[in-house]
Amino acid sequence: MLSNDSKTIWEIEPHTEAKHEILRRYLEAWLPILSKYSPRIIYLDGFAGPGVYSGGEYGSPVIALETAVKHVLQANFKEIVFFFIEKDESRAKMLEKVLAERFPSLPENMKYQVIGAAFAPTFEHVLNKLDEGGAKLAPTFAFLDPFGFSGLPMKLIGRMMKCEKCEVLVTFMVGFINRFLIEDRERALNELFATDEWKRANDLEKPDDRLKFLVNLYEKQLKCVGSAHYVRSFAMTNRQNRIIYYLVFGTKHHKGLEVMKEAMWRTDKTGSYGFSDLTDPNQITLMDISDQPHWVPKAANMVYNKFKGLTVPVEQIREFVIVGTPFLYRTPVLQYLEKSSPPKIIRVDVLEQARRRAFTYPEQCLVTFCG
């Protein structure tokens, strides 16, 4: 049986459909946020593929363009440029055909380009040209979804992420990496991590320990070399609860992390695939976002333990939940603490005045936790 990396098109897998749904949900939120403040934004697909699967399902390039074209705020967007890079000639040609048929015309504020070349040298050339001209890369969301781990140098991601409003979502194929640790792939692995520290994984006997070490190292390097302030890894698991790969997200803004977590939570169905947020090592899959009673007590206790005896702005609580826990910020988290007996939230002030409605937490309010 041929592997996917030797085919022009192939059958889509459930976890790929889930990944595409995450991409769609994230772009729905990302496009209006970035377009509101930037005259030009970029969507970059570094391993774009042919744009279609053998069953007729569309790939990430079509999903990205379609999300922008059909967005309810599309007319308000400023310029959006889509770059689809695909090194395989047959796939690049297929992608051009698929996009031409699916999008015979685009709104004036959108355009795309299919580039039949390898991702790393192509993007490096773009960054070099920008540097030579003293220009900066426009705000960019890079979706980097390779089959393996070659051709994805951390230093290149770092050059992109130095720009203030750039984000990256990487399919981190840790299973491939673990398999080739004992083979002659040193150069590719050094480029992937921008260090040879990955060699320490060979000293670990348990496979799970090696996997955890490698993903933690990648996260660390995405912060140190990649200039990401916030990095979150989500393990993609199958029906047997085996990790297929990690989706690693890097951003400089906690709002981006919040939007990505929302996309993850809303996509996960705990069926043929699942996501696990590595902030909580004991978590198997993400909780259903609608089933708040299931996870609210745990999130509430984490908040209380963090802010016990303090008075803090509600915005600080929100950021802690987003960045420091596997959960999303929801009003029931604070309501749970205030309604507990005895109450763990003892006062809520709005601009030095009492709030008008009980169990609400308006913007800029101050929340006081009991000691």
C-alpha cells in the first residue's frame, strides 16, 4: 500500500476532518480580528496538498478560502492573501485546478497563489526579500501540516514569529520522529528543533516518556527560538486512545490562544478522534463545551487556589483560565465559587460600586476571594 506522501490524492481520515474543522472555526474568528486592525493579512499553507481527497472532500486550501469568502463580515475585510505552497508537482497542479473550479472569481479584497515548491526555501526567500527591502511580514497565520518532519526548520518559524501578529499551527508528527531517532536523520531533526537536545530522548526507556520529552522540547523551542509567548499542544488520539500526532499552536497573544481553545473544544466529539490539552496531563479528551457541570468545579477550584485571599480584576481571572488551565473562561466558573457554602467569592465591585445583578461579572469589575 502506498503511503500518502507518494500519492496525488488519497482517502481522508477522521482526524484530518477534525483538523480541518478546527482550522475553519479558528479562521472564522481570526479573520475579522486581524482584518480590523491590519490593511493586509496572510494565510499561509506550507504543505497545501492537492486540495481534494479521493472521496471528493476538500482540503485545507479550499476550507481556508471558503471560510473567508462565505464569512458574514467578508465585505468588511481588508486585503487577504492566501499562499498555498506544495512541492509535489502533480499535487500543485491538482490544487490549481480545484481552486480554479471552486472559485472562478473572488471578492476584490482576496487573492491566492499556488506555489509549486518546497516550503522552507520558498518562505525563506520571501523573508529574505522583505529584510532586504526593510519591510515587515504582514500579520500571518501559518498552517504547517507535513506528512513527516523534514523541511520544517524551527529557525524559519522563528523568523516568521518575530513579527508581532503572526501565529502558527503545526502538525507535530511525534510518532515519525520517535521512529527515526535511531536512524540517520540527524540533520532533519536538528533543523526541526533548532538544537540537538532531541538526542536525550534516546536515553528514555519508555515510549511515552520519549514522546512527552519530544513534544515538551518542541514547545520550549517554539518559545525560545520561535518567539511565541503562548504555546499549547493538543494530542490527537484515535479510538484506541493512541496518540496520532500533536497539534502545536504558537501565538504572542492570549486572545489567539483563547480562540484556538474554543475551536478545539467545539470540534472535539470524543468519538473516532479526540483532543487532549497537555496543560492537564491526566486529561484523556476535551470535555463537551455544552456539558459545563462536568468541568466547572475543577476549573473553579483552580481559580480559587490561584487567587485565594486576593482582589483581582476579572480580566486577570479570564487570562489565567485561558493560559494556565485546560479550560475556557465561562461565567459559571465564578458563579460556582460565589454560590458555594460558604462563598469563596465574597465581593464583586464595578468601578468602586456594587454590581446591579447578582452572579454577573462585568468587564473591569474587581473580584474578591475569601482567604
